[in-house]
Amino acid sequence: MIAYADSGFPISLYLQDDHSAIASSLVQSKPVFLLAPLGEAEFTNALQLAVFRELSTLAESRLIHESFAQHQASGVFRAAPLGSEVWETTVTLSRRHTAKLGVRTLEVIHVAAVLVLKADIFYTFDERLRKLARASACEFCRAETAMADRARPTNKRQK
């Protein structure tokens, strides 16, 4: 299974937070995560922000980043560049949905990436992202019912 996750999801896998247990249970199926440069940049920044907010230490942040790099090398995360089609789709989605849903640019980019990269499943803990994903394509609207409300992945293949 090929998955795409917004930046909050991998943070919940590597740093303990309210969503960590759910995130861990969702990856038991061992999906391969598409990792766009945006996702890697957001992940790196989130680790450093956790240090700033005194939620982790610099040493812990380095260890987490090393573990993340090892997962990249082993294929858990697969590089997925964002070509021009992602940016064109972002503009289209923004025009269609932002005024109604109040989504931010980064949220629209994530959903555009999911659609263009043709991920099988999209993991997010963000309700606005789920709403945008559902509004963006009718086959992209069924949520996994076995998951807690705030952690439902959106699965494109199930109708």
C-alpha cells in the first residue's frame, strides 16, 4: 500500500503526542510512505520546534532524525518530488474549496500531492484536510470506520 501523510502524522510516529498510539496502530499494515520535499522540511522543522518549545531535547531530536533517515534508507519513506502538476492542482483546489473550507496553502498542497501522486491512502489528524480531501474527488471520500474519529485516514480505493 502506498500512503501519503501530512506532516503531523509522522511527527506522531516519532514524538509522543495525543495521536501517537493511533498513528502507530495505523502503520501496522506497513505502508510505504511517499515523502515529498515539503514533508521532509516540515518534519525537520517540527522536530526543531519541539526543542524550542521544550517538548524534547536537541539530542532527542537528533536521534529521531537519525531514525527517520534510516527509515528513508530502508524504504519506509520513498522520495516523491512535487512536479508542476502538483502546483497546478493546488491552484485549482484553492479556487474550488478554500473560500468554503478555510484551508491553508500547505493543506491544499498536501491534498494536491495525494491526488497527483496517486497514493492509495492519506493519513492525517487534521479535520480540515479530511474535508478538503473528501471535497476534492468523490472516490476519495470514504473514511476508515475502525479508527477513532480524530484519526481516520482517507482511503481513495474504497468506495
